[in-house]
Amino acid sequence: MVKEFRDFLMRGNLVELAVAFVLGLAFAALVTSFVDGLIMPIVAMIIGRPDFSDLTFTINDAVFRYGAFITAAITFVTTAAAIFFFVVKPMNALKARMTAPAAEEATDEERRHQELLAALEGLKR
């Protein structure tokens, strides 16, 4: 039973998943720091403040904290934009640069011209 447990823990998929999880946490911390330290101050310059958590309204002694939602929404959008523009787009560009360019396919008109030329060459012989 101990051998089975050890085999389970040492399985490649589980180890790879653990490594991916730890790297994901580190990457999330990096992106959060980037957004909080660089992007949100820009939002604060444009809108006037980086945190809307103190915005509330009250109905029958119930306090609705809609500002926390607005702050979370802005953080989510800026985080997604930061990941897209600073990670996804550069990686796609790098991948496109690293892959071999695909052979350009001939258009239908070019293909017909090539067939006609081949037929003319056949008639000459």
C-alpha cells in the first residue's frame, strides 16, 4: 500500500500539476504587483482615485458596498488587459517568428495559369 501511495505521488501528471500550480501562484503575484503598482496609478490619474471601496448606499439600515465591486471589476479588467498585452500578444508574436513560414498557396487564377502553361509545354513536345 505504501508503494502504491508513493507511485501515486511520483506520477508525472501530479508532479507537473504541482509545478504548474506553484508557477501559476508566482505568476499571479507578479501580475497583481504589476497591476497594483503600475496600472492602477494610471487609472487613478484618469479617474481620480484608485480605490472605490468606500462608495456605499443604504436602504433600511442595509449597507450596499457597490464601490468594492467597481474596484474589483476595474482590477479584473486591467489584469486581463495586462496579461493580454504583455504576455499573450508577445508570446504569439514570438511563436509566429519561431515557426517556419507556411508555403503560400496559389490562388485559383494562378493555378489555372500554371495548368495552361503545363498544357502548352506538353503540346510543344
